[in-house]
Amino acid sequence: ITEPFNYTINYKTTILNHVGTSTITIVDKLPYEIDLDKSNIAEGEYDAVNKTITWTETISDINSYKNENNEIDITKNISVVYKNVPTDVESIVNEASVTTDIDNNPVETEQETEVIRGNLVVEYEDNLGNELLDDITSVGLIGTEYETSADNTITKDDVEYKLVAVKVNGEKQETTNKYSGEYVEGTTTVTYIYYKVN
């Protein structure tokens, strides 16, 4: 998988019965090492050995008795590119934990996210279903975009063919030499259909 995995970590809480400061620590436990140069980790600290991204925020001047600064809402939008993901992995599970420390009394909560892979097959056929070019296959995370393309004409065995239709999973689409969409669970088949030129 070379596509970025985009997701949001959101933590909301209301601090009760407290005056002072609280420290919020968010730790994203990654299933694989990431390519830091291709990832956006929203100013977090990346630990390649433990495969974690950590954010620490200190909330000051909390006075829950006066409802001052006690509504905590932290959002981290990140995009990571994983390294060395085995080709047979069908889904990626990501875990995040949040520790709220009030008066040296830490409380931890955990959240798990699963992202599933989708398959894409691009076919180039004549109107009788004969293969004109080799299929192109790819795998991507569900919700990430793909783009396919085709030449307006193809020559095979000295015979010229002209692009006349595009189908996605058997459903006719607007004829174009570029078709894009998003990976979904299972397999998506994009078929470019050609007619022989007289």
C-alpha cells in the first residue's frame, strides 16, 4: 500500500470538580512503520521503534466550577504512508489511546479504527470481450481515490481499435479515456471497450 491513510483522532471530554491544569496525552499506536517524509502527523512526535505518534497538550486555567476551560475538544487530522505492509493484508487496524492527567491522577481511554483494502482491475477489451491489452491491477485503502486511463486508439496485430465505451462493474459510464473513483470493499472492475476501425 503506497496510498496515504487519512484519518481523524478526536477527543472530547468535560473536566469536572477541578481548578488548575490538566495534561492530555494522545498516543496513536500504528500497525506498521511509516514513511515520515510522505506523512503529515500534525506536529506529533513519531517514535519509529515503538511505531507511535504522540501529542501532549496542557490545558491551563481550568475552573470547572465556573465552566471555564473545562470543555476539552482536541482534533488531529493526520495522513500516514505505511512502510513494508505485506501484500496479503486485507485491513489495517489502528489504535489510539488518550490519557487525561488531572492532579497526577491519569485516566486512559482507547479507540480502535479498522481500514479495509479494496481491489481495482482495469481491462481493455474489444466489443466481443477479447483482451486487447493486459489487465492492470492495484490495491488501495477504502475511500482513497484511483484514476485509470486509456488510449483513444489501440493497435493489436496490425488492427486498429477505437475507444467507444467505459463500464464499471458492468454498468455503462460516460465514455472517457480517464475514469476515476474511490476504492471500495471488494473488487472494482473498470473496462475500456473498443471497436475495430474499418
